[in-house]
Amino acid sequence: MSDTRKILIIGASRGIGLGLTREFAGRGWHVVASERTPSDGLRDAAQSHENAVEIVTVDVTKPDTYQGLSSKFGEGTLDAIIVNAGITGASHQSAEQATDDEIAHVMQTNAYGPVRVGKALLPLLKDGGTLAFMSSLMGSIADSSGAYEFYRVSKVGLNMLAKGISEQQAKERKIEVLSLHPGWVQTDMGGPNASITVAESCTGLADVVEKAGGGGYHFVDYTGEAIAF
């Protein structure tokens, strides 16, 4: 077991997070996967990959749910962490109509919450490990065509904060920080008309994470292609 790579996936109850749990377990990693509420899909994954998947409960907006993980694993015990948390935000997606509560909810869930988790759990990573945040092409200012203002701004914020971790906390230990675009995926959020399946996205994302490590910040898609910040 000592030679088995270990990954913590935050937000693994369904969709891409669940797909990544299955993918990494299938590749021989030991996966610690989090859920906010009990997930049948995650329990099925744990049963399918006996002794390879461990389930914990985490809510990125509630620090007391993840701060205890530090004592559970100990410093320098994980090879990678993926923080996969996100909501679309208010259905109107309009800066003009936005209420204070709507702004706070999407920014807390999509940007500040994930980054607080990343910072809190950074000591659990080995030197030269990988900290990845699930972002989106919509978090690219260079690519933006407008619209989806709630979602876009929250993902831009996530990318900025992730790069800050790379510069201020991760650099010294050569931990690589990634902002990942999973593609347009057939999930509850992406919809049935999306261009790729969860399995296709997660195979690519797992390849990117497995090849990462060694420092720096990169904003890339599921094929490893760089995205303009």
C-alpha cells in the first residue's frame, strides 16, 4: 500500500467528481472521495473498487467539515488533490439583476470556498504534488463572449485565487497548481447535448493530473492544452 498513489477528490458524489473517482481507482490509485450528502453512485464506486475508495463528508462552504482531514491523513501523505465544486448560479445570470445573496452564494461556492479548501489541505500534499481546481473555459477572460455573468465571474475569481496559491503557498514545495477545464460534458450542469461524455472527460483529466507535479500554475483543458488566462 505504501507505493500506491493517493488522491483526495472534493465533490465526488456525481458527475465529473464521481467519474474521476472511478477513473483513478481503476488506475490503481487510492481515492478519498467526498460527498456533501450520501451518494448512491459513490457507494457503488466504492463497492466496485474494493478497498480503493474511501468516502468522507465535506462541504466547501463549511470549514469545519474539512479541517479535520488534516489529522486524518497527516502532512505530506497525498500525491494529488482535486477540488471539484461548482454551481451555475442564479438562473438569470445577470449582473444587473443580481442580489447580494445571489452574488455571495455563487462566489462562496465556486471561488472562495474551493480555494479555502485548497489552502487548508495544502500541507497534506507531498512536495512536488498536484493541487487541481475544476474550472471552466468560461473562466478565461481572453475567450469570453459575455453572458453567463455569474458563472463566468466566479470561475475567473477561482483561477485568480488558484494562481495566488501557486505563487504564495505552493511554489516553495514545488506543488503544481492546475485550473482544469473539463470540456462541455454530459452532466446535470452540461446537459444531454454536451459534446463529450463524463468518461471521456475524466480519462483526459486523469491523464493531465498524472503527468503534473513539479511546480507552477497552469490553466488547461482535459486534453492538456493550455487555455489563455
